[in-house]
Amino acid sequence: MLKTSTEIASIAEIVGELKAVELVAKAGFDGYDLSLFEMARYDGRQVVQKGHSLQSKDALRYVREISQVAADNGIVCNQSHAPFPVYCPEIRDLMKTAIEFTAEAGGKIVVIHPDNYRSAEENAEMYLQLLPFAKSCGVKIATENMWNWYAGDDHASPSACSDPESFLAHLSAVNDPDFVACLDIGHAAMEGMNTSPAEMIHALGHHLQALHIHDNDCRGDHHQLPFTMKIDFDAVVGALKDVGYSHWLTLEADMYCHGCSADDVPQKVVDMANSARKIAEMMG
């Protein structure tokens, strides 16, 4: 059975990263996605620093603490998610640090968003600059399918990697075995993307080595628990089987815990683990 993991940012926002990892392990996940968003938060105008441990001079030590809690509870870091958007220069400058943190935690893949507004060739410049350092750390870089939403529109618009042609163009422009695909299932299902999760999976094939799994109404980006909205997970699983997907099943249902109390979080994480396990069981 494929192994399951989840992002921890939404849980950590309520109980902190250390407790989040503990709860993820107790719920039955095999691993966790080291969510590095608190390295820098962008509010649309500027980077907002909130004094988080991931922003401090002891941030690397904090990553080691997270990793130790994971080891003590019998789970691993399978991947990480770097802060975004990369078009913000202060955040773009943090990508090497995010790779370093990933390696320290034991993660094998770091998801680094493309710049939504850049071409495959322009985004390739960033990835090619980062790849030598990532290779030296034993970490692969994954790009992800994105979306745009313009004022006045009632659905999303295409963005970097948002359809098979764009995603494959990004992979081809870099053309390196350590540059792989992370498919965001929810993004691929959004109206206006002119594709579907199954189509994207089939197009990406062997390049697909990471997932962000969540549910939505096939219009907005809701990041909800799988099997609670409209995405056809039978089709998703069928496509994953077709391409021989053998990597981690990573949940990114970060809105499921939104607004919860600390008392509610343990059961919410169990619900997340159960939904991920259901997909793993469907995979066989």
C-alpha cells in the first residue's frame, strides 16, 4: 500500500509544528509534508514577518526539533513546500534555505511554485539556478500546476503548469531527472483550467513524483477533505494506476482545520488520515 502524508501548516497554525507532527503520527499517517510558509508570508504588498521560529537565526535547529519529534513518533518527512510567491524577491531569495531545511528534515522533494506569470523558459532559469544546490543536498525539486483569478471573473484562468502543455513545457525546459512534477489534484479540477486531474496524470506520466490531494467544487480552490465535494477520486485513482504511480499520497486539505479549536484538531487529523488511507486502499 502506498504511504500517506499531509501538510502540517494548517494544523501547526493552531497547535504548533511540534504538536502537529505528533498528531499526524498518532492519526496514522506515515509521514508529513514540512510546510515552510512561515519562513515568509506575503500579504500581496510586502513580506510580513511574525516572529515565527522558522524566521529566526535558530530556524535550522527548529527544523531539527521537528524532525526529532517525527522520529520519536515513527514517521518521516517525505517532502516539503517552500514559501511562495516566488515573484516576491524576498521570498525568491529563501529557496536555497528551504532546500536546506528539507534536506535536514530528511525530505526527498521540495515543492517550489513556478512564477504564475512567467513562461516555461523564464521559470526554468530559476529552477536551473537552484538544481545544483538541491542535488548537493540530495533533494529533488518539484514544480506545481497553478492558477490565476482575475478581478471580475467567475472562474480561474490559466497559469504556469496549469494544463498538460504548459506543465510538460516546464519539465522540458529544465530537462533534468531531479526536476519533477507535483500535481495539485484540486487545481487541475478547477473550472477554467481546461483539463482534469486524470488528464494531467496521464500527461505527466513518469514525471509525476508528488501529489497535493484535496477536494473542491470543481470551480474554486477549496482545499477540503477528499470525498466531501465534487472531485471524482475514482477517476484520479484509475489514472494513477494507469501510469504506475508508486510515490507518496500527500494530503493538502489545509482548509479542513481552518477555524478549529485546539480541542477539535486531533479528530480533524484523524479524519484527514482516514481519507488519505481510503485513497491508498483504492490504489491497492
